[in-house]
Amino acid sequence: MAGRRTPYEIYWEILVFCKTPRSFTSIINRCNLNSKTGQEYLDFLCHKGYLSSVQEGTQSGYLSTGSATEYIELFTRLYQSLFDTIPGFKL
């Protein structure tokens, strides 16, 4: 599958990447998002309870919650059934 990613793929990518705490900058760089769009995705995921804001010392970041696990698993299975492969991105 080529072309633009859907919002669902971007949500999945963010949630998988944030299984360990990640900074805003590392998320938007890794997921290839601009700051405005990246903040919109993060705000949405936080509002839905899939992502939480965390503080580590003086650094703030984001971490996937337990609720995100279900989304990650369901999206992965759906994607795999449609395309015979798992969604991928560079880690």
C-alpha cells in the first residue's frame, strides 16, 4: 500500500512509538508530522485516554496507556487482514 497514511495509521504509529516515554519532538520527528498536526494527534489521543502526559525529571513526554493496548492490537489485526502484512514504520 502506498500513499498517504490514514489518521488511524498515525494514531497506531504514535501509540506504538510511545510504549516508552517519548518527547513531543521525538514523536513528531519519528512519525514525520509537523508541530501543529502532531499536537492535534497527541491532544486527541490524550483526550481519549490512549496517551498520557508524563514528567521525568525536568523533561515532559507522552506514554501510551493500558487502553492503547486494545487499539494497537485491534488495528494491527484489521490491517493485517486487509493487507496480509502488519502496519510498518521505521523504529
